[in-house]
Amino acid sequence: MSLRVEEMAVHFGGVAALADVSFEVEAGRITSMIGPNGAGKTTAFNVITGFLRPLRGRVLYEGDPLTGLKPFQIAERGIVRTFQKTNVFPQTAVLDNVMIGLHLRERAGLAAILLRRRRVREEEATLAALAEEILAFVGLAHRRREPAGALPFGEQRLLELAIALAARPRLLLLDEPASGMNPAEKTAVMGLIRRIREQGVTVFLVEHDMRLVMGISDRVIVLHLGRVIAQGAPGEVQSDPQVISAYLGGR
Amino acid sequence: MEEFLQHILNGLILGGTYALLGIGLTLIFGIMNVVNFAHGEFYTLGAYTTFLFLALLETNFFLALLGAVASGILLGAICERLLLRPLLGESIDTTMLVMIGVWIAMQNAELTLWGGVAKSIDHPFPQPPLTLGPLSVAPLRLFVLGAAVLLIAGSHLLIHRTRLGRAMRATFQDRETAALMGVDIHRIHTVTFAFGSGLAAGAGALLGPVFVVYPAMGDPAALKAFVVVILGGLGNFAGATLGGLILGIAEELGAGYISSGYRDAVGFAIIILVLLLRPSGLFARAERVG
Amino acid sequence: MRRVGLGVLGALLLAAPFWVWNPYYVHILIMAGIFTILALSLNLLLGYTGQLSLGHAAFFGIGAYTSALLALRLDWPAWAGFVAAVLVAGLAGYGVGKVSLKLRGAYFVLVTISFAGVIYLVSVNWMELTNGPLGLPGVPPFEVAVAGLFELSFRSKPAFYYLVLGVAALAYLVCRRLVSSRIGRAFIALRENEALAESVGIDGTRYLVLAAVVSAAMAGAAGSLYAHYTRFVSPEVFLFTYTVTMVIMVVAGGKGTLAGPVVGAVLFTVLPEALREVTSWQWQMLLYGVLLILTVFFLPKGVVPALETWLRERRAIRP
Ligand SMILES: Nc1ncnc2c1ncn2[C@@H]1O[C@H](COP(=O)(O)OP(=O)(O)OP(=O)(O)O)[C@@H](O)[C@H]1O
Ligand SMILES: [Mg+2]
């Protein structure tokens, strides 16, 4: 068992965005969360990664509660997320974006940096090589010197993925990683997500593209109006009458 | 007890003008998302314009006050059209730097124009104080309080009872939606800045005859305006009115019972305490992540 | 090419007291050096972490008063006062940073202004310690002496010039090493996208406070040098004018670059001195205001980045 959410509730000005939601994300697999716009998917991500405090409920990761931890502390525990809206360091070069993502792997202290000790220089070199590797993995090696903000949209989304991977996640939360991409790019992202899982990373995915979701997920959780209305294997969920009516009938 | 009541009365008189300053700043802040560091300079402008009308043009006192408010409105509108409109949509830091530039430029323009020597403004009110039971108050100060109350009430009506005010409030709520609903954002911004600057100039014109007029008088005034905005909450009209009165009274009590050397420290202390103890309490606007 | 240029510049700076024959010009160079340290220090915060502190003169003043008081009241040697000034200012930076860096944007700016305002009022009103508005005259010159072994005096202008040049070079080096390291990358990440930075494990508060401490300590060093150079400290060191001058130097030079604050500091120390012959102080300040506005409109990134772009484009055109 990797991640476990228990009776999580979030209200915005009295309106429930999440109402006592409970679910689990199993280690080493790809779990997807789907649901109509405003269902509460991003809100759930925000609570899990410490950006939002829930009204009630708790989040357990490998048995330990995450409640009250700050986002950076949650990242230190190996839980890394991407954001629904494109999110890079726009004025920084693509390679340096990934270098920032490597932050947790660096050890150099203030004194060593000011004295520019040899191990600091060696660490820099190792990390730069690692960053190049990650860039090559997502297929952005040719862009390394360009400022991230100048990249076309689809490539910025890939860069976000690279930044998150640099932080060495054991659980990776992806919020609509393929939104706004063309079909070819989507297929590429699907391949990447599979390869990430093969490297032993647990993937928790929010995505609207059903072809993508049904194609790669081991399990699917359906959220509607802040409640889990179905969960199970992709095939089961697809034929669930409640799910169909949620998507067709709106509220 | 009598001394205490006297401090409260003096505090109210100061507080009324602080509220005027604060209302202008809070509207500009809330509606335009501009931190107007030049706000105090419009206060100075109001005071000097009054002086100009009275001492050099020798007009009627009340006409001079109107002239001062008009000068604030005019220069405010020019400032918005020239410097802020081209920067619409830029980050808050960018407009803040520009307004810091305006602040320095205006203050030193005043200094060049009028010299550093403080000037006093004549007024038609009798000198001997009126006594109300145990309290005494100069007629001029009573007039200042009355005029401030009138201006505050007028602003309240403008914002809550007119179409223009409704458009301003809609822009404050959500600029994009207001634009979609047909509000002319450019016009609202010009009006807001001109209006806020006019109120600041009015405050300067009212306090000019009470104290003296000098080029750097806008600095403490701007500080007070910021305190009022922070006390009352960002973009909060009623809060600014209340905040102004609270600050006026707090200052009078601080100066009366602690030490007059630290009078201005009251303002700084309020800013630090309020922002640090209730960083989200008074002006919470939760940001969205994701 | 770049290396040769830097070498020539370094040689010119080192030889300055020999080719700058007018002592008044040496004085301007010294002030430019002190402001270079200040601009570099503000740039760490404003340029790299993106936090606009308008209370920076407070740390300069704290450094100046620490040095002056330790020398006058406790007879500390200047170098010890200098070290103490750096530490005390850094400590103040820690305290202020710790409490105020929870805030962002305008609120942070206001708290920093208020903090500087309170310190200024204390320096004016706490007569017993600071001698109030009259200030502290007779601060001893900068001298380093080890009993009987050697003595080094920075009393003369050329000697003091070398001291300032050394400290400025050190400040530059500290900035350079810091910003090209993981710490600098964390600063930049927090400036460009705080949520994303936190999501990859960067502890925002910790790095912002670190920036505030280093920045304040550097400003304290500048303050100490200033006290021992002018030999007089008064509440004027806290004046907002100093902060504004620093902000203009950083913004006009190019915030978030290493060369920007240096260029800005030299430009805005020499320019007012050049104008001094023809205009009065308030005209200079007026011009400062106008220049700040013009910079935001026409050189939003500052002189150095604009020059770099221009050079790159020229090179690209040439075959
Ligand atoms: N910061 C906030 N303040 C107020 N309401 C919010 C906030 N964040 C989200 N909401 C509301 O909470 C509900 C859930 O939003 P959420 O972003 O989690 O939905 P979602 O499932 O991610 O939708 P989408 O598919 O459109 O991304 C929505 O009704 C939304 O308007
Ligand atoms: Mg969402």
C-alpha cells in the first residue's frame, strides 16, 4: 500500500469541494482519477501535496501521516507533483529548470560553496550530466539552452515532467499532463508514463482523455461533486451506470 | 478623564483626514492592484495648492480647498493615463517601482518649486477655542472634522449608490468578468486613481492650515495611509474609515501618554504587528494552486 | 576577448590611485565601492529571490553604528568592529527575515519600510546610546595593528580605496559563487515560481531567510566601511534616500545579474557627482525619480542585459 486518503473533506466558503473522500493508491502501479470539471481532482492533489489544508481527514503515505507537512517536506518524502496549469521556471534555461528539480539530491553546504571546494564542483558536474540524461529521456535535449518560457506549449508540459522526475519521486502525481497536446504528443506522453512506472515509480494520474486513461491505468477512481462514485479496473468503471450518468447528465 | 476625552476628540479630528487618505489608497490598491507610493505626494500637492490659491492668488479659503481637490484629481488622472495605463497587466512590482519614481520626482519638484522652508496657511476661522463642557477645540479643527465627514459620506454615496460606483465595485471583485460585462476598465482605472488622488489632496488641503506645509510632509501622510489600509483590509472602504479613526486616536494617546518622539513609531508598529500577527486575517485572499 | 577586457579593467582599478591624481576623484571611487557592496547585497534579495526590501538602509546603518559604537565606547580596533558589524547586521537580517518573509509583495515591502522606520526613530530618540540627531563624531580610522609586529593604516584615501576595493571584490565573489550554486538556483526558483519550487523540495522560508542574512551582512560591511571612512555616523545613515539609491542602482544596472549592480553603482555614484557641478541636490533627486520611471519603461531589464542582447545581435549579424 502506498498512499491512503481517509475521509478527506475540503470546503471553499461553505461549499464542499471534497466530501469525505477515501481511496488508495497502490505501489508500483498506475492509478488514475477521473471526473467532470470541478469534481475536486486538483483539490485532492493539493491536499495530498500539502498546498491545501483539509477541513477533515488525513493522508497516509506508507503508513505515516502527511497531515500538516509543508509541500517541500512532502517532496522530501518522495511525493512529487505536476500542476494542471503549465508550470515551469520561465526565464531560466531548460537545463537549469531540471537542475532546480535536482535540488534534493544536492548536498553542498554554504561554507563549501563559498570556498568552492572540489567536491562542490564535482557535484555540479555530476548533476549537470544527470539533468542532461533526464532531458534526453523526455526528448528535450535539443532545447537545453533556451529559456523555458520560449518553448511551445507541448514541450513545456514535457519539461514539467522532467522537473518532477529530477526530484526523484517514488510517488508521482500528474495533473492532466497531456492537456493541450496533439495526438502524437499524447501518445509520446503515454509511453513516458509507462516507462516511468517500469522504473518502479508509483503513478497517480488525473486526466480527461479517456483513451489515454483507459489505455494505461491499472485502476481508475471516479470523482463526482466531491465524492468517489466508482472505482476499479478500467473496464468495470467504463460500464458503471453512475459514471455514465455523471458524465452525460452533469450535475 | 477629561484629558483622556480631549485626546479622543483630537484623535477623531486627525483620524477623519487619515480616513480620507486611507480610502483613496485602498481604492487604488483594491481596484487597480497598484501600490501607490506616491499617494503622500498628492496630499502635499493639495496643501501647496491651497497655499498657492490663498497667498498668491488671494482667493477665498473655501475656493482654495476646492482648487486643491481639483488639482489632485487632475494630476491623478494625468498620472494614470501617462504612467499606469501602459503598464496595465504588468506585475505589481513594476508599477510599484514606477510609483516610487513618481514619489521621489514629485517631492523634489515641490522642493525645487517652493524651497525647503515650511509655510503656514491663513484661514478665516477665529483663533480662540470653543469650549464644550470640559473639552476645548479650535474652530478650524472642528471645520476639518466636518469637511472630512462630508467627503467620506460623499465617497460612500458615490461607491454604493451610483452606476459608476457599481462598475468600480465590479472591477474590484473580478477585473476580467467586469470587462466581459461591458465595464470600461481603462475608464474605471483613470477615475479610481483621480478620485483617490483627489481625496488625498483634500486631506492635505484640510490639514495644511492646521499644521505647516513643507515638501516632505507627504511621507508621514503616506505612512498613515498605508497603516489605515492595512488596519481596514485591502480594498475595504468601511475598514479604511474605521482604520483612520483608530489610527488617529492611537496616535493621540501614544503621543499623550508615552512620548511624542515616538509618535510616528505608532504607525510603523501597527503595520508590523498587524501584518505579522494576522498576515491573512485582515486581507485574506486565498490563492489558487494547480 | 572577455578575459582580456576584465584583465585590463582589473589592472586599471588596481592602479587607480596612481592615475587618478585628484583626491576628490579617489573619494568618488571609494563611495562607488561602498555603493557597489550595497547594490550587490540588495541584488541578492531583489534580483535573485525577487523580494523587494525597502528597508535595506537599516542594515547599512546598523553596520555603521555597530562599528562606531564599538570603537568609541569600547575602544575596539576597527577590524574587530568590522567583523562585529557584519555579524550584527546579519543577525538583524535573520530576525527581520524570519518574521517578515512570511509576507509577499506589497506587504513585505511595507514591513521592511516600517522596520527601517522604527530603527531610524530609535537612533534619533535613544540619546544615551546614539547621541540622537547629533550623531557620533570622531570614529577612528581603519587601522590593523598587531602589537610590535606590524601596523597597517587605511587613514589615507588611496589606502582606504584598496580596502574598499578588496571588500567589494570579496562581496562580488560571494555573490558569484552563491548564485551559481544550488543555493542560487533555489533563490531563482523561488523568484520565478514559488509553488513549483516547493513542490520539488525547496524550503522557501529557509532560502529566503538565508538570502536576507547574507544580504544584510554585506550591507553591514558597507556600513562599517562608511563609518570608518567618513569618521562620523548620524541617523542620516538610515535615510530612505540610501535605500532608493540602492534600488535604482540594482534596477537600472540589471537585477538578477552579477555585473548589473556593479555597473549601476558606479553609474549612479559618478553621475550625481558629475551633475553636482551644474545642479542642486534636489534636482539630482528629481532626476533619480525620472530615471527610475524611464528605466522601467525603456530598459525594464537594466543596462547590462540590454548591452548583452545588443552585443549578441551584433555578433550574429557579422558573418
Ligand atoms: N481556491 C479555491 N477557492 C474557491 N473555490 C475553489 C478553489 N479551488 C477550487 N475551488 C472549487 O472547488 C471545486 C473543485 O475544484 P477542482 O479544481 O479540484 O476541480 P477539478 O476536478 O480539478 O476540475 P478540472 O477538471 O476542471 O480541473 C470547484 O467547484 C472549484 O470551483
Ligand atoms: Mg483540476
